[in-house]
Amino acid sequence: MRSGTNLPRIRHYNEGVVLEAIRVADGVSRIEIAERSGLTPQTVSNIVRRLLELGLVEEVGHSSSGAGRRRVSLRINPQARHAVGVQVDGDETSFVIIDLSGRVIARSRHPTLSERGPFAIINQIAQSVGELIGEADVHPETILGVGVACPGPLDHHRGVVFTPPNLPGWHEVTLAHELTNKTGYPVIVDNDATAAAIGERWTNGERGVHSFAFVYMGVGLGAGVFLEDHIYRGTSTNAGEFGHLILSPDGPKCFCGSRGCLEAFCAPRAIVTTVSRRLEAGEASSLPSEGLDFDKVSRAALEGDEVARQEVERSAFLLGCGVVGLVNLLDVELVVLGGSAFRHVGDIYRTVVTDVVQNRIIAHDRRAVRVELSTAGEDAGAVGAASLLLDATYSPRLGAHGKARV
């Protein structure tokens, strides 16, 4: 876990350290927090008193120390705060409400009205957020705000989205401003892969690693990266455009305008296109020649259709090659796969990517890199979007001195 500091001027950072320790441990005493964080017992006691007053944590019983003394255990109070998450993709928009522990308490999905332009989608989001809050039966005052995860490029700080390839008509859309006006809640906008990485971190505690990459695949492909316990967004907040690493300069044209991008080879749309060509060429398959989509290809692959299985495995192999480059560049110890594309065939991707990574990374005989599926599954983007609010409000960060806590 992160270490605290006893300087009074960074009280909010220390509060975040203590709250994180309680959230991750799910049952920890004040003295254990002090031992793990480096804070003095008095500082921990003062912070815990404030967190109890705010209702963010609760005392849940006693545990015995090695000397036989009984200590009061602390846990997070999940119902104290909630956050709404919205994941906007080219074909579907997903909504969740999560509590302070990261547990999903309500969810919904709706087709994305891409052909109607950005403001029709914004109106749809605002309406769906209100409906979901009503259905979840949570007190509005416990809701911190709305997080939105969407494809880039975007400006995370201003909440502005700039012409994402998979959302036609989105030209410098002030998404955070528009949604704040329509919902009445604070809104945070971030790249979908970055949001998913934050969500994975929040819902799974520290997971035993300090640096990991979250590879997110929905309609498009991206990566969110935690380095030494901090999310990395880059200079313009557009880090993680993993899908636009170029595998072949002469490869197929990508939606970004370049050629041979990883996304153009292994994203769902590319797989469906390749399968369709093979069917048109007369190859035997159980798949229909019309109305083909990635969901049908994925199901067919699981049922043993040779064409579908080959193309899914080919996509997984190429994705694995991209992940090798990511691991070699950043030296992360864990790669998490998540997003709607892995809904049915996540195990195939995990198996193939693991094999590629274990055999092709630099010094593969001297280090172990795990490849796992996200515990949030296809909700990874929406859960990540909601986690943006929890992370921004409660995670310890030295740049947030003096920032009020909710």
C-alpha cells in the first residue's frame, strides 16, 4: 500500500491513504493502518474519527492482536456514497451505479443513437441516468456525480471530446459541460480504457501489483496504464491509444486515417469483415452470410465453427503481439483484458495472449507477466467511468492539497 506522511498541510492526502487502507483490507484496525502506512497512531485515530463522522467507514467488531489485545476493526460503509458510470461506444451505451466499495447495484444498456449526432446521445444519456437513479432507489445526496468513458481523442481536464473515429459527428463536443447542465451532477469524462483501468484498481483493491495495463476492447481498442500506483494519462490526456500502434504500414486502412493499426487487424469490426470475405469465398461455416456481427462470430467460435475460431484466435494472436510491445516498453507485471468484445470469447483471448506474452517478451525466462480477464467483464467501461468519481474524490494524490472532500 502507499505510505502516508505526517505533515499537517497534506491532511487530505493522508485521509485518502487511510480510507484506501480500510477499503482494500475490508477489516483492519487503527494500529494496523498506522503500521502499514507509516502514519502515527494519533494521526490515524484523528483521521478515522473524521471518516466515521462522515459515515464513510464503520466499526464492525473486534480482532485480537498477537499480544491478545482486542482491536476495533474498520470497514468501508458501501452505502455512504454512490457514483453513476456511463460507457459510450459506437453501437451501445452502458450505464451502472456503483457503491463506495465498487459493487454494481444497478445497470442498463441502450443502443447508441450514433446516426443522430452527439446531442441526441447526450439527451439519451441524461434521461437514462435519471431513470437508473430512480430504479436503484438510492438517495440523490449520496451520488457523487456521473463519470463518462468514451473513445478518444479527448481532453480529460475540460471534458471535451474531439472527433473520435467510432462516433461520427463528434467535433469538439463539450460533453462534461452539457451533461452537467442536463443532470445537475458533476461530470468527469475520460478515455474508456483509462477509466476501465481505474475501475479495475478500485474494485479489486491493490491486486498485489503496482504497475499494470488494462487492454479494453469494445468497438475499438485501447489501453489504460497504472505505473507505480498512478494512472498515466500523458501530456494531452490521450495516452493509451494502444489500438493505433502500427503493425504493418501497408496494412488495412484504419478509422483513424492511418494504415495497419492494431485495431484494424483485431478489433471486432475487422474480424467480422475477414469472416465475411471467407464466407463469400465459399468456405464451409455454420455462420449466416447476411446479418453477421461479432456476437454471432464469437458464439460460433465457441461452438467449434472452424472459420470463426480461426479468426478469433488470429485476432487474439495479433493482440498478444501488441501486448508484448506494451509489456516490453512499460515493464508492467499484469495485463487485464476487459470490454464487451471479450463477452463470450474472453477465455480464448486470455489463453492465446498469455502464450504469446510468455514466449515473446524480453527476458521471458526471468520475469512473470500475468494475463487475466477483468472481473467487471463487459461492464468494465461503465464501472470504470463510475470509479472516476470515487477515485477523484477519495484516492490519495499529492496534487490535491486543500481539495474539499465530499
